[in-house]
Amino acid sequence: MKGVFFCLLTVFLFTLNSFGFDRVVSLSPALTDIIAYVGAEKKLIGVTVFCSGEVCRGKERVGGIVNPNVEKIYNLHPDLIVATTMTPEKDVDILKRLGLEVLVFRLVSLEDVVNVTGELGELLSGNRAKGKELLKSMEREAFSLSNCLKGKRTVIVISSKPLYVAGSKSYLGEVLELAGAVVVPDTDFSALSYEALIREKPDFVLFIGRGSLQPAGNLRVVKLEPADDFLHPSPRILKGIEKLRRALCKN
Amino acid sequence: MQKLAFFVFVLIPSAFLLFWGLPPKDIVLKLRLPELLLSFGFGGSLSVAGSVFQGALRNPLAEPYTLGTAAGAALGAALASVSGFPVEWGALAGGIFSIFLLFFAFRVFSDPLSVLLFGVGLTAFFSASILFLYALFPVYTLQEALLFTLGYITPVALSPSFFLFFISLCFLALLTFRSRGLDLISLGDETAFFSGVDPKRERFFLLLFSSIPVSLFVAYCGVVGFVGIVVPHVVRFMGYRRGNFLLPVSFLVGGGALVFSQWLARTLLYPTVLPAGVVTALLGVPLFLYILWRYTGGRG
């Protein structure tokens, strides 16, 4: 009887162990946000130097997104490394060759963000529903914007020199389209000339980023700060929507 | 005194790179040893190529970086990685192609300054082509391209780094073996011809053989400048002027110099890793200007 009990206990402990990763290194600020959103920030031990906010306190910094410090990551003995497609394949390869588990995610569209949130939720806190929950709250937040954005042509500028825009196929564009806006141009992320920007005849130009944006003509430019709340393809965009509502819908 | 200098130039940087911060054994073996082999081989090959270029083209400012060979190899590597070929072959093809262009330019211009300007133009054209190539593809790789053109040494596995190091040693031996031709060409084509060396053929082979290892390393590490200019001058200053000494000593000192730069690149802003090319430029440009001043001062 005792033997059976111990067997069961071992099996139970093993399944518990295989259930999650305990030492996770994130090579992207957006993935860090997602991990915090699914409630697994305690499992996170390493973040990039670009990480900002409460999540990163007390975590080791492991270098940049495109130039991670492989040696430092290896030294932390993580059991999982999460990266986006922005991290060069060379670095991912060497980490894999060192026997570490690396998962690479694509974070471009809203669907990507929702899927990755679901996947990381399942991997780290056993809760796949987090992805759908995120989508629901995004839809709810976006709906609250719809009375000021519905049917408006919108350009999302993420850098002024050179002019760089997030189009309708990017996560930013898709969030605004949830609110009924017409996001132009029809790309994910691309460079644009000022002339093309004016020719699009936007009702709103949302400017996220440093410096200032002064296109010719009477375009309505709305500057949004801080940029981190918008430029992370992660649940942090919820905060961004909130800020956008305050900036756009005040009257 | 010179032995002490070797010790300082070669062994201390290597020891720093390997053992700085006293890492555990598997980090030394799996990460730092490949990095040491890669940066030592690259620095050595660059300096040997610098010595050969300077002698064969009779131009104190010649090296693979200023004459466009490194940029050509980088463009080849970028083209290969975009079209799915192995980057090493692409880099090799790009490097050899730019050597052909350079050889052609040398025959047309035959004046050191014009050849140098031709190289500057070639470098600018190749670098612009790399950026254009990356602009055609998604935005995310742009920063990667920038790091590549600045010479960012990423960690590699042990076997390719060992292989590259071995290749650089082979070409060093080959060039040292042929160094009589280099010495004679540096005295002038006529002297070389009447001493039994065909200057055109010899020059072509010297340039080609010294560029092959550089191109292969560029595929892995990107474009690193100024090592190839400064190190041969330092070595000549130390008293090694004949090819059979100049080339091996250049290899050792150049390897040490790049290893030191890579160590700085990794330690200065820990945990961020800087491109090694930035550090070599920061350290090398003052020395380069000194060489320029000394060279013109010596003539005037």
C-alpha cells in the first residue's frame, strides 16, 4: 500500500514538474509584457536592456533584442528562452546548440499577439484562455473608441525621420480597425514619403515616437506618449488604447 | 624587449577574452574558445592581407577595408543569405569579384591615390547595395544589417571557428612561402621583373590568396576596419620589414589586436555587446591618423 502511495506521489510530482518552466529568459520587451499578463512574471529571470516598468525590477539584463549576450543567458541556466523573429537566427542557433530550449514567435499582427498570449499562457501558467481574454478586452477597449474613430482615415506614424508607418496589417492598425477606423496604407510596417502621407488624406495622423512631426497641409496630428505603451505588440496596447481615448475623445 | 611586446600583444588579450570574470568551464569551451579562434583568425588574416595589399600595391593606406574587398565579401554574403545559398560561398565570390575589379583598377590608374579613391568608391557602392538589399526585405533585419556592416562578432560553434582558424593559418603559410615575390614587387615592377618574378601574375595571386581568408571571416563577423592598416605599420615599426617575418608577426599582432577589441566590445557596456568594428575604429583611427601624418611628414 505504502509502495503504491509513493509511486503515485512520484508520478504526481513528475507531472507537476513537467507542467511548467521555472526559469524563463525573454529576448523581447513585448514577450516580457505577455508573460506578465499571463501571470508568470515570477518565472521570468532575464529580460532585455530595453525592458521598462515594474516587471523588470530585480531581473537580470541579458543584452539587446538583436544583440543578446549569449554568454550571460547561458550563465543563468534558463529552461526556456522566448524570442521574437527580430532576434537574429545566428544567436538562436547558438543558444539551441548549447542545449537550451528556445521558442521563436512572430509578433506582427493582432492575431499573432493573441495566439502568442494563449500559447505562453498554456506553457507558463496552464491557462490557454488568456489569449481569448486579451482579445475580448481589446475589443471592449477598442469599442469605447469607436464613436470618435468610426470611418475616419487614420495613419499611424511610428518614426518621423525617416517617416515610418504601421499599416492596416500591423497589430496597431488592426486594433484601430476594431474601433472602426480606416487605417491606411494597406501594409504591415513600411517606410512612406511625406507626399504619400498627404495624398492618403487622413483625418488623423497618430504620431508615436520621439521628436515632432510636421507634415505640410492641415493634417490633424495627435502625439501619443509614452511610445512603449503602443510599440510593444503585447497586452500593453490596452494601456495605449486608454491613452488614445484620452487624447482623441476628450470633446 | 620584442618578446615582451609579443607577450603583451598576443597572450594577454587572449587570456582576457578567455578568462575575464572567471566563467565556468563549459562557457570557456563552448562560447569563449570559438570566439577567441574567430577573432584571432580574423584579426590575423586582416593584418596579413593589409601587409600584402600595402606591399603589392605600393600604397601605405591599402587594406581589404579601404579597397572594398571586405565590403564586396559582405555584399556577397548578404546576397547569398537572401537567396538561400551558404553565406561562405557568397562572401568568397564577392571578395574574389572585388579583387578582380581592384586588379583592373590598378592596371588602369597605376597611381596609389587613384586606386585608393577607387576603393573608397567601391566600398561606398557595396555598402549602399547591402542597405538597399535589406530595405527590400522586412524592416526587422535592418538593425541586423547595420550590425553586420559594423563588424559584429557573434558567437559560433567550435567546429566552424576552428576550421576558419585553420584556413587562415594555411593561407598565412602559403603567403609566407611566396613572400619573396611580395618583397620584390614592393621595390617596383621593374626590379621584380629583372629578379625573375612576373609582377602582374604575382601581384594577382598575392591579392587573391590574402583575400580568401578575409572573405570567409567576413561571412561570419561582418566588416571590421583599421586593423589591416594599423597593424602592418606597427610591425614594420618594430623592425620586421621582410615578408617572411612581416607576415607571421602581423598575423600574431593583428590577432591580438582584434581579440583585445572584441574583449572591450563585450566588457565596456556589459551586458550589451558592441560591434567589434566600432571598437577597432575608435582605437585604430588615431593610430591611422598618426601614420598618415608620419608618412606625409617623412616625405615633405
